[in-house]
Amino acid sequence: MRHSIRALLALGLLFGAAACTTPPGEQVAPPPGRERALIAFGARLPQDRPHPIWQAVAALSPRAFVFLGASVEPAPGRRALLPEPGEIERAAAALAAHPDFAHFRQFAAAKGIAIFAPGNGREADGDPPRPSAAREPSPRFLRWSRGASDDPAAPVSFQSHRLSLAGVDAQLILLDIESAGSLLRRREPSACPPAGPAPAEDSAAGLLDEAQWRWLEEELGKSADLRLIASGIQVIPSDPCSATWADFPAERRRLLQLLRRTGAQGVVLLSAGRRGEISRLPAFVIGYPLYEVTASPLDAASGEGASPLHRRAGPVHRDHFGIVAVERVGAEVVLELGLVGADGAVLAAEAVRLEELTYWPRSRAATSRSSSARRLE
């Protein structure tokens, strides 16, 4: 794997030590003059097995934890099927009552850690989004998440939240690809054993409806130092065995063009996938390097089939969660993108100065062009 030495040292020495030797909430204090803060994220957890990973999450005391994509599983053996009425609601209630997760929620409440769980229209990574008419209202079964409405008829949809991370004004944008996403054709099960069928490419299919596209453009027009855009499926990588934005080429092109057209700076993508990895698009695509941190289901990283074309670190096949840490030393701000295991070990990392996520001069961006990335123009 290719890691940033700075990131490995910072993440490994600080995060690893905190996770392995320090009780939850009592992190190793940063040196004087240095500020650190982070968010953590991951995807689906089962309701019927232990969740040791929450101890590693708690040890880092993140400002927020974000569930990406499906946050719960329906009954075992039903991942490829649409759930029965009330099945996801019961699964989410079981997750909320799980001793390990309940303990983490108590810890989060005491420490002021926000938990976001937007939407849950898919049962597993690789399942196509369900039509909105068939989707159960999220707040009824995810009411323990931040931003959930008390009105059971009002679904948790796209959301935007503000966080202060080491003095950096961070905008957390949670896309809802579950409600409006088009149901795609599915390949034959033999196309990708043993994962089963996956969506087939459909250039006319859509992930976001027009209302969400308008909302996203408005959010990108707001002032922010750092923008974390969360998607339930991967944006940059393609995977023959799992749904990604590559299965929606017109939508992915529209998203990249929107980032360029609005002049939104400081964008980092967060996503869920079958394995953990860190990807990067070259600067010529949106005007500066675009990074994406992908975390797998918290207990079930898998998959070998994704293209490594834009991969910077990974793949990670151990249980893990993702982090975006902000470290400020004087005027310099460094983002540390990482994947952390259940034992607190850093499994993949990449460091980037926040100032690098601003629009590069055209001549400099042009030098980042490569034939392997032209397909994304």
C-alpha cells in the first residue's frame, strides 16, 4: 500500500496510541499550539453479532459518526431481496438495542458526539436503490439519529450540517440516493460470484431528483472551509460487483461539473463500498485534486474486483471505519484521511494540506491530466 509518511506517523502514533492504551474519551492531548478534531464514518452493522469496533471509534472521540448507505441489515439471507413491511424498522430497533451500540450511543450523548444515519433504502452494498414509493419513512426506525424528524410521515432525506473541526468551518452534506434513485437492471448472478448480481449500466438512470440537485447547488454556494459530501455508494471508483456512481455516468458527470461550476472548494467525498480505500481524481477534473475515502460495512469488508485506477491507499479487507481528521498548527491546516481497524491500527492513510483543495491555476491543473482519467471529463 502507498501511505503518506506524515499521515502514518500522525495517525499511527496519536490515533493508534489513543485507541489501544487510552480509555474512551481520554485521548492523548495534542502538543501545545496544535489542534485536532475528526469525524468518523462507516456502513452497515448486523444486529446479531458483537460490535467491538465501537470501542475503537469511541477512543478517538470524534465530533460525529456518520452511517453511510444502509445502516442496518434485514433478516439474514434477505440481502438481495426487498424487505417485508416493517422489516427494516425492526432491524433498526434491534441495532438501537444492541448492547455495544447502546453503550456507544450513551458515550456519544455524554461527549456531544452527533450520530447521523440518513436514509436506509438499500439492504446491502450492491443492491440497487429502491423507488421512493416503496421506501419506508426513515425517522420511524432511525429516530435515534441526529436530524431525524418526529413526524413519522416525513422521511429523513438530504441533509446539511455544520461542524467546527479544529477551528475549520466544515460543511457535512449527506446525499440521499436511496429515495429518488432509479431501479437498475441487474446482471445475471454468475456475472460476479460470490457477491451475486449487481446493477447494470443505464446512462438514463438517476440517483438524485431535481429537487436534490437544486438543493445541492445551493449548499455548495454557501461559505465553508471544508465540505464533506457523503454518498451511500462510491463516486470515483468503479466496481463490477457493486453499485457505484459509475453505473450512473450522466449523474457522475453532472456532479463533477457542478463542483467545478459552483467553485466549491475544500471538497472531500465520503462513501461506502465493499472494501476500504482512498481514491483521488487529478486536478484537471474539477480544478483541484478530489479525494474520496471509502469505508466498507463495519464488520464485513470484502471484494477484490474494483478498479485500482485512482486508488491512493488500500484496499482494506479487515473490519474498519473511516476518518477525516483536521489538524491545525498555526496557520497550516492538514487533513488526514484514514481507515482505522477495530484494534485502533491505521490500515490506510493519506494526508493533504487544506490549501491544496482550492482551484489550481489552469497551467498547473493541466499537468495533472492523464489518459487514464480522461474518461471522467
